[in-house]
Amino acid sequence: MRILLVNHQFIMSGAAVMLSQIADILLADGHDISVATLDSTEGPMAQPYRDRGIPLLRDFKLRGYDLVIANTLLAARIVVQTEPAIPTIWWIRETEYGLKLLEKNPEWRKAFDMASRIVFPGATMRDNVFQSFLYKRRPDEVLIVPNGLDLPKPPPKVERNKRKYRIVNVGTMDRRKRQLDLIRAVDILDRDDIELVLIRLDGALQNDAKKVALADPKRYHMLDQRSREETYGWIASAFVCREPCGVSG
């Protein structure tokens, strides 16, 4: 099949990594894959596609494909523009933030009626957050596919755990990702057998959280963005890998 994958950006994000894994699976099955973004700005997730020989499209037309996979709610505009004869899979990964996007862009709501299949990573999103947009859809048209990472075996080696329990957080640092709450929780526990590793993809740690983390460098380790392979190593080294989240996916 000739398949077009559409992402919002080539930034390093959970949604972008998930789409990259989908591309790997489709490529291994022998499909002809192309990737496009809504924002043509270069980013760290572009090169892995090039390394696998997958074409990156800057200007693209939504015709001539056997399937279009639209990644994130931002790709609703692609769903509504795709020719009816082409099946579309719309992978929605945002929760409250997605509702805010629909409020600002009410024309995107018709994508819920137009997509061939809609995929959520969790039942709460289907049954609560977006339920009112799905009343026209049959149950078999709205699917739940949990997110997951296919970690390499053996995983890349990273700095050994200094304490018995390592918690790893990977993501953009801002209020909706709630790193402050995570740091506060570890601080309240005040246990000598816990360490927290924060890997920043973008953004900056809030001042309150940064103050706590800097005061105890043996418990808190703040790292700037790492390569995809090294990040997998940190995740594999964790006793718990958790991203508390307020209004995202």
C-alpha cells in the first residue's frame, strides 16, 4: 500500500516518536511510506526518517494514496481535506488541550464524522473527553491502542542508578506536564533510596521546581535533550517511568 503519514511537526515529542514507530512497522511490512508535516520547520525527528529512506514531503497533495494516517488532533485539517475515496486513520493524542483546539477551530469537528477510523491511546479519552463528538460512530470505528515504546534489547547503557528506585521523566517542561508536582511528591517522600531523572525535550523547569531540584543534586538529576537511543537507555534504567500530565495526552 502507498501510505502517507502526517504529523504536526518534526519536534522530539511523544506523538512524533509514536508515529515514527508506526512507520517502522509499516515499512517492515513492505508498504510504501511517505511522511509530511503541517509545519515544515526542521526538527530532530526528521533525520530518522531519512536514515530509513522514507521521503519527507514539504508540499503534498492528498491524492494517489491508499491510506492516510493523521497524527494528533492538529491533523484534523488533513482529515477534512482528504478525498472521501481514501481511507483515513486519525490518531488523537491530546485530551483537554484537544478540546481547546476544537473550541478555537470549530471547523475541525467534522473530522470526527469523516475519518474512517479514530484511534485513542486510552478509553477515558473515548468515553469521557471526546464522547460528545462520537455519537455518529459505530463502536468498531473508534479504537483504543495504548501508547508504548519498543525499547532496544539490550538497552543502551547510561549512568548507573545511584539509589534503589529511579524515577525517569521525559518531556517538554511546562505547567501542563506537571514536573513541579512530580518534584514536590519526591520531596515530600524525602526518602534516601529514590532519585528522579528529568530529561528536558523543550521548555524550562518552573522556578519553584528548579529551586528544589538544585538544592539536592544527589536526588534530582536534570538533563537536557538526549539522543533517542540514550533516552531509551534512561527509560530502561527506571524503576518507574511516569509523566504526570494535566491537560495533554
